Amino acid sequence: TPENQYYQFRNAKTGQYISYSSGIKMMTRTTLTANDNWHLMKGRVDVDGQRGYWIIHPASTWTPQCLQANLNGATGATTFNIANSANVQRWLIQSMEQMRESEQLALKEMRQQTIDMLERAKQMLAVPHLENTEGTDLALNNVLNTIEPQVETSSSTTELSSMTAQIETAISTFLRNVTATDPLKPFDLTYMLVNPTVDENCDGWSKEGTVNYGCVEFYQTTFDFNQTLKQLPAGTYQFCAQGFQRPGSATTSYSDYNSGNNKVTAQIYAGSKSTKLAHICDGMQNRKVGKGNETAVTTGKYVPNDMQASSAYFAKGLYENSIISSLAANNGSLKMGIKCTSMPSGYWVIFDNFRLYFYGKMAEDVLLGIETASVAAGNQQHNTLYTLDGRRVDGNAALRPGLYIMNGRKVVVK
């Protein structure tokens, strides 16, 4: 309406208007009222090359009501939120041609999501495991064999979404009834984590940190960076991340570390279990990696000194951390992350690459003491090494990938 700059929205099929009266609803009108007027406010963030609009009911208040997308295709009224993160409040207004293109894109993306979920289920079946309940493998296979032929021929996002949900349910049932048999080959549940590699932002996590080079850092400030997964099966979990803390300046940290005084205050945790994050000196190198800013903590020993260098050290497989935790009952919740309640002057924490693994009913003490060695198979030498059956390994020989006993501890060599 040019005179007052308001917009009205009419459903082309039913003739009803979007209206506001103690909530947003569809109304049949012969004469429009003020309840049928809406402001449009353009967003600042692109969605598939387009900008969304807030659809706001005019009101003499700083907190007007606007149209929001709710779960399962429903809509509703909510308080206007100007933040870029309020994406459920911004709407694309498209031509019929644009809408068809969007629908085709959505169909393609949903089909790929279903294919990905099928592949995850197959990977679950390939993990060495025992059935706690007879017929568990067969039940999951039956679901996959039923759904897989339908994926490429389906022309409905609703159908594909339903297939994905069926596979997710079948995987959940499967995990409740199996136990991994190899500590080195667990069920990989990393896909359940939101934004596990934290490449561009902290979406999905409880705290905003500085993100760059695919890493998150906190400097001289306390934090609790976590997320919680719900409806999980009972059993043993391993939560992993790459990361370290520099407790003070580089030289002070090395001096303390070299004298056996580990002043790390940051922790990786899952549920009620926690352990100290790696010390920056745990990943010291004899020569520079060559990316970003690195500093010598002593003659011939280098550590990262910025986010780019840290990312390069992580890429080498350094600074691995893990914690073992368990859930006693099905449908449990597991909160996991990295936190620090004391970050004095010069303290720096940086991390990346979160992972979550599941072992079923495998006991925690089978996994405790297993550490991931920051070495590559075939090019690292050790002194006193034994296989799990007690055979000594030549300390001057290049190691093959596997599980070894080194200095009285179980170590995974990748």
C-alpha cells in the first residue's frame, strides 16, 4: 500500500490474508483491517544469494511481533530479534520460478543427507562388534535394504526427510544393542556433534570464541565451551579434541614444564569426567613447522605462537586430548567440551577437531590409559616397546599402526 508503506499477504489458493490478533493466523477478509498490515525489513545475511525479510506487525513498541518458522512446517508469532542469528524470523520472498529452483535445491540437499545417513549406517555395521541382542544387525540391514532403492527415485523432500528419520531411529536402536570389540575401532558418532570442526563460527556451541584458521581461542578469559547431546544410548564414550593451553608466556611455560610443574588450568570434559588439556610444550618440535608465528622456548625447541601456527601443528596430529565417560541408562544426555575457570595474565587456550566415539558396553578401564601418540606410523622410533601380547619391538625399527605398550602405558600409533 504506497500511502502507508505497509504490505499485505494473501494466499493465492484460499484468498485468506496473514493477520495478527493475539497471534498470527489466516483470516478471510472482504475489507482489510490494520491487523492485516505488515512491515518488511531486509536482512543483512545472504541465503542462497538472496536476502531474507523480517515480516513485522506494526506496533508502537520496541518489541513488535513478527512471523517465525517453527518446527515441522508450522509458523507462529514471536518477539522481533534484529540479530543475524535470528534466521527463523527471516523469510525469502520469491517468484514462482525462484521457488521451484529452491525446491529443487532442497530436494538435492535432502537426497544427499539421506545418502549420507545410509553410509553412516553401513559404517556402523562395519565396526567390529558383538550383538547384545540377537538379530540387531539384521534389523538395521532390513531398514537399509528397504530405503536405499527408494532414495534416487523419490521426488519429495517430505519422503526423504522421513527416510532419514527412519535410518536415524534404526541406528539408535542398533547402538543400544551392540558392543565394540576393538578399542581402536569404535563407533564414530562425531556426526551427531554440531559444528565439530568449528571452521567459521561457534554455531552449535555454548560460547563464542575467536575463530580463525579453523581453530577457536580464548586469551586471558575464563570460558566453558560445550554442547549437549540427548537421547543417547547407554554405554562408554570417548570425547576427543586437539588443543592446548599455554599457562603464561612461552618461556615461563617451558621453565615450569621442564621442572615438572604443569600449571595447565584448562580441562576437556564429558559428563562428570575431566582431565587437563595438553600443555603447549607437549607438542614441542625440533624444527619449525613453517607456518604462522612460532617461538623457541629453548634452543632448538619450537611451539606455536599464533592461530595459524597452531592450526599447522594440529594438522601434524599434535596436541591430542581425550576423556572417557559413560551413560548408565538409555536416552541419556552427555554434556562435553573444554572449559577453564582460571586464566591469569598470558594464559592462552586454543583447540579444534572435536570427535565423539561410542564403545557400547565395553568397560571404561579397558580404554583408560590408552593414549593417542602424536607420531606417524613408519617414521618414528621409540626405545622400549612391546606388543599387547608381550613381544618386544625393535626400538630402532619404524612402527606399524597399532596398539603398543610404551613406558608402561598403552599407546596408539597412527
